[in-house]
Amino acid sequence: MTVTDEHLQVVAPDPPRRGRGRRPFAVLSGLLAAAVTLGVAELVAVPIGPGSAPVLAVGAAAIDAAPAPLKQFAVDNFGTHDKAVLLGGIVAVLALAAAVLGLLGLRRRSIGVGGIVLLGVVGAIAAVARPVGSLAYALPSVLGAVTGVLALLAMLTPLRAPRPAHAQHGPGRRGLNRRGFLIAGGVTAAAAAVSGAAGKLLLDARNDVGASRATVRLPPPQSVAGPMPPQTELDILGLSSFFTANADFYRVDTALIVPQLSPRDWSLRIHGMVDAERTISYRELIGRGLIQRDITLSCVSNEVGGPYISNARWLGVPLAPLLREIGITPGADQIVTRSVDGWTAGTPVDVVLDGRDAMLAVGMNGAPLPLSHGFPVRMLVPGLYGYVSATKWVVDMELTTFSSVSAYWQQRGWAAQAPIKTESRIDTPKPFATVARGPVPIVGLAWAPRKGIEMVELSIDNGPWLTARLADQDTTDTWRQWVYDWQATPGNHMVRVRATDKSGYRQTEARVNPIPDGATGWASSAFTVR
Ligand SMILES: Nc1nc2c(c(=O)[nH]1)N[C@H]1C(S)=C(S)[C@@H](COP(=O)(O)O)O[C@H]1N2
Ligand SMILES: [Mo]
């Protein structure tokens, strides 16, 4: 009779030692099985769609499902890196699960197998449930999990190998077939590396929209921005520049991977409550003639004094004439725009038609839109927070009503109507800074889109309100720089700022949170003068 592991277990005199030497291999088995699962899934995802790979699909589902306060926390604390943190977290949890599954699999292979199947099912469901998902979106997770299961079994088998009879004495009877494991583990590791690398390479090659962006030549605008008044840019150290460089422009979106859409593949379908549905190509769009405008864009999630606001010189196609041409059915009060990855925004029709420069933007600061800012086409409506107006990678526009459709953030508790609030911030001295006594300019920005800034006032150490010197106003759609030339005296100081806009509204001191329609309150900075 052959003596198997199971028999030995019964007679083994020292159970605590049993299998101890195999555990690191079991952990490694779990990790390698997970790696090959992800590698194969990545490869299979290439023809199916970039959002179909399991980690991305689960991450995207997590973003959509996260309660608003958690999302706010992520935006506040990780900024634009929140997505890397999320993906890193998913991979860490996955690695931990894989290690545990490997260990459990040592005892009972069915648990290890069941665990990988479960992970595959979770990935498949998350992928199919994407707004752009289909049944095929399950394939990467399913094929990945099947490979992972086979690999796990192949690696666990040599860890549970019956040992030849002469070796079954003393601490050596652990049933580890080292050579067998090295082969199975080595093959799995190689398969994981090759499939993962090939998947990434193919995806990158397929997605090389950067190359097509480099070939885009935008025609000169028919209507240029400006000219800017001479003193629009104060040019003071520490003050944000009037135009935000594309690389520095804040970025907020739910996209885990930047959608890759070439102008050739792009089109915009305009439908719903219109006289006649219409689909326009990129060539047709820019053939309509471009306008160039300076517009400040802000995120509703921006806290008082926060960084999620930037200003650029945009190039785009006016939206109002296009909609008038297509014909809006009376009663339509909402324009729902959808991005290629399924995100939606709802914009009031009357706002788009009221004469402001609502546009389908194709250029930003003299270049085609950067990929992360919506290449090839995004929407932009001066005066509205981004979540109700600034759809990036926009491919679909439906004329409808607010009562019949709720867009992405409205479904999550944010307001349907969201004009950008009049606000101001202090750029320097920064909170907790130490500055030298003497002349210290206190500088910052103020904005009141569609209205324009009338006045900015500072209060130092709760003293009387002092009027700041304003830079020239470019347009009412842009922010405005300000400076207060201060003689700094040694000690701890606290400065507060408030703006008044041209409608006569003065910023309220009342602090409200960004949700549901934007923060209010006075920005402040406390610092030390030496
Ligand atoms: N496709 C898509 N467009 C989007 C978003 C998004 O999540 N997906 N976020 C919106 C929000 S909330 C803001 S504030 C602006 C930010 O634009 P930016 O990243 O170019 O600064 O984009 C808007 N457009
Ligand atoms: Mo936003």
C-alpha cells in the first residue's frame, strides 16, 4: 500500500511542524496563480475593451458605488492620485487574498480553487455591469480565472506529493516535490509575465491615441480671445499664473484609465427632443469654425481655498448655433451629455442658449486637448461647475428633461443646477509658512463667473477690511488676480479674504460643504513672520 500524506497526517507525532516548510511555497502558489489570472485577463481584455480587465472593472465599480463623502475624502486627500491609491489598494487586497487562498489550498485544494473562481466571478460581474459593458466583458475574468485555477492545481500538486517510502521518516515527510513545484511555479510565473506584458504592449499599441493627437492640426479660430488688458497677469512670486499650463490644469473624473478615442473614431450623436437626430464627425465639427475663449473651470468638490480650479484659453465650436440648427423640441430643458466611458452630465438648455460661449472644445492653451482633459472633444459651459457641463470624451448628447433623466452626480446627491459660486483664495503666504518681515505681498485669486469680480478685501488678524489691488479683468468668465502690499511685522498672523462680484453679491462667511452645489466661506491663511 502506498502511504499518502493523508495517512501520515493520522500518524504524525508532531502535527505543528507538518507542512511548515511547504507554506511559503503555498503562499507563492496563490500569488502566482493570481498573477497569471490577471495577466491572461489583461491579454483577453485587449480585443474586448480597456475597461473589461478585472482590476480596472472592480476599481471602476468601486468608484461608482462609493458614497459621496468617501469620494470627497479621496479627492481631498489623494487629489489626482486617488486612482493610483485605489488600484494599489485593490491589488494589495487581491495579493493578500491570493496568499491566503494558496495556504488554504494546501489543506483543501477545493478552497483554493473556489477562491479563484469567486474572484473571477466578482471581476466578471463588475465588468459586465460597466455602463459600456456587454456579456463579452466577462471573458477576461473568466478565462483568467480558468488559467489561474489550472495553475494553482499544477503548483499545489507537487506540494502535496506522496513521498517515496524511504523518505518518509523524520521532518522530511512533508510531501514537497521541490522539483515539481519549481517547474509548475516557473511555468506559471513565465506565463503571467508574458501574458501581462503582451497584454499591456498590445493595449498600448492599440490605444496609441497620443500619436494621432500629435498629428492633429487645428484651424485658426474665426473669433479670437482677448485682447487681454495689459495688467491681467500681475506676475508675483507665489501667485498662480493667469493661465494654467495644461500639465498643471486640475483633473477630476471617474475614469480609471484615460479613454483613448482618436478623432477618426470620434463622432457625436445628438438626439432626443430634437427636430432631426444628427451625428457629426470630427472633421465636420471643426469645419464649422472655431472660437477661442478664456474660461475658468472649477470643480464643485473644491473646498474653500482648494486647488480644483484652473484657467485656460480654449478653442472650440460654439454649441448654441449647432443646437438651434438641429432644432430643440419645446419642453426640452436638459442636455444630457455622455462620455465614451459612460459618465454623464446634465446641463440646462436655457443656460447653453443664453448667449454665453458654451462650446464643444477641441483645443486648450494652443494645443489639441490633452488626452486626460477629454481628447478629442469635450464640452465646456462658462459659469457652470464641471460636473454639470464639462463632459470630457463626449460622444453623445441627448435633449431631454430634468424630470426624466438624472445624470451621474445628480444620482449621487449633487444638485442639478450648479452655477459656479463667487469665491476667492489666498495663494501666498501659505498656511504655516514662515516669511521674512518687511514688504510681503499677500496674493491670490477671485472668481465670479458670468458676473466678474468687483472688489477683493482682506482682514489681517481680524482687523478692518482692507481693499486689495485687482489685476485687470480678462473676461467675466475668468478668474482675477489680486494683491495686497503688506508691511509684515514679526509674529503670528491670520489673513482672511472675501470677494464681491459685479452683481453686488459679497461672499458669505458661512461655511458650507461642497455637496450639494459648491462650498462657501472665506479662505484664510495663518502664518508666521520673523
Ligand atoms: N467623461 C467625464 N467627463 C468629466 C468628468 C468625468 O468624471 N468624466 N468629470 C467632470 C468634473 S466633476 C469636472 S470638475 C471636470 C474637470 O475637468 P478637467 O479634468 O479637465 O479639469 O470634468 C468633468 N467632465
Ligand atoms: Mo467636478
